[in-house]
Amino acid sequence: MSKNYFSPSHLNCDAPAHSHEINPIKAVALFLLTLPEAVLKKFYLWQTRSRDRRAMRELSDHFLDDIGLTRSEVNKEVAKPFWKA
């Protein structure tokens, strides 16, 4: 028989959770608590990626040769939107 996780008996946060049952309130709470951190990490990644691409665009051809990149490779990377890896 299937359990109804939204019945009042399963909405009690103080009730012991069995390893095979998911308490929906705890799941939502965990999601809401971790969401801001995940969003901030994503924004930081995007900001870093954008900054690094702008910096790469400013490198001289001589320096690019030293690190093993061509101008066309850099132009291709710089043309990507910040959310693309």
C-alpha cells in the first residue's frame, strides 16, 4: 500500500523518519536553505568566468604563444556567453 506523504501524520517534523521515507517539509526546508548558497556559487562562477575571459582578451600574442594558445582560440573562448563553460 502506498503512503500518503501529505497526510497530517507525515507532516509532523518531530516524527522519526524512516530511512525509506522522505519528509516533505524537511526536504523543502533543506532545499530552501541550500538554494541561496547554490545561487551565490553560480553567480561567482559566472563572474569569474567573465573576468577571466576579458583578461585573456587583453593578453599579447607573445604571451599567448608562451602559454600555448592562439589568438583564434582566445577569440573563440571570449565570444562565449558567461554561462557557457
